[in-house]
Amino acid sequence: MSVFADLVQRLADLLDPLFGASAAAAAIVLFTALVRLLVHPLSRAAARGQKARAELQPKIAELRKKHAKNPERLQKAVMELHTKEKVSPLSGCLPSLFQLPAFFLLYHLFSNTTIGGQANELLSHQLFAAPLGDRWADALGGGGAFGGAGLVYVGLFAVVTCVAAFNYRRTKRMMAANPAAPVVDAEAVPGMGAVGAMAKVMPFMSFFTLFTVAVVPLAAALYVVTSTTWSAVERAVLYR
């Protein structure tokens, strides 16, 4: 944690001439961008995997007809098909899973008053009038929803709402254009039951980010907002 805190502080020092008191916030945005660049190859692989799974649907439909009376043979055949085509049903989850450690590092870094036995100096940094270690409740208790800190959250909520609405419309269009893509026998492929359930709630997932932004420290909220916006642009490009 001390090493990570030192990294954020060094980035803030480098950005201080440009961003002044908000340099640490800018450092978090830059750190998030670096994490997303590292995860980008996994995102590209996930996009290829989704397209490949969509292309397998006709073959899977044939297997379901052929082995309709033999579930065990159907499961084996579908797994063999995925292995032959080198398609993993769960590959789309990897980009999100690999980002979790970075999020939790920021969450803990800006939730603790001490780091390595010393005062956490990063808590003195702000994004405009909002301390990076505070939460939305702190902003409401300070100057209210439209006070200095409250307006910072209003801006973040506005960005998240716009991104969520964009993702919702885009996901609905994709599902309407390719309704067969998520249809897979849940019992035939281990793990696909969860994937099928995720497909149903996927259009609404981005709106959950609003709750996350409201309850985590502002520094972690910045990570979430930056990463969510990045994902929206990235997916629009990769899944076009």
C-alpha cells in the first residue's frame, strides 16, 4: 500500500504544474487510463470471443436437435465444439476481473487515515472543492447537493448517467440485431447459466455505477467513472 501511495503521489507531483490542487485527481485518471491500456488486449480478446460465440450458434442449434434426447452427449458435443473453435464462454468476464485489484487499491488507499504508520497525505488532496477521501454523504452533510463538493458529485452522476444511457441503447440494439447470440443451452456448457442471466440484466448494469460512485471514496469513484467511460468508447469501437 505504501508503494502504491508513493506512485500516486509521484504522479500527482508530475501533474501539479498543470492541475494544481486537483493534481492527485488527475493522477488517478491517468492511472486508470494506464490500467485500461494494460487490460485492452483482454478486451480485444473478449470482443473476438463474443463474435465467435455468435458464429457458433447455428452449429450449437444443430447439436441440440441431433442430441435432443441425450443431454450428456449434447454437453460433451458442445464442449468439444468450443474447444475445437478455441472459444471460452467466460472470456468476456476477464477484463472486469483484472481491473478489480486496482479499484480496491484505490478504495483502501483513500479510506485509511494512515499508510505505513504515517499520516495519509493523499487525503489532503481534492477534486475542486471535494476531498478525494470523502464520500457523497460527506458532501451532502457539508454544503448540500449543490454546495462546492456536492456539485462535483452532480458532475460525476451526470457523466455516469450519460454513459449508462448510451450503453443501454447500444446493448438493446445489439441484442435486437443478433437475438440468437446469447441463446445457448445453459446445461450444455458449464458456466453458461450465469452468462445467460448476465445477458438479461446487461443493459441495466451501467446504471449500477451510480450507486458505486455514491458510496465509495471520491478517488475510487473517479476510477469507476473513468473506467466506465473508457469501456463505453472501447466497446463501441470493438463491437461495431
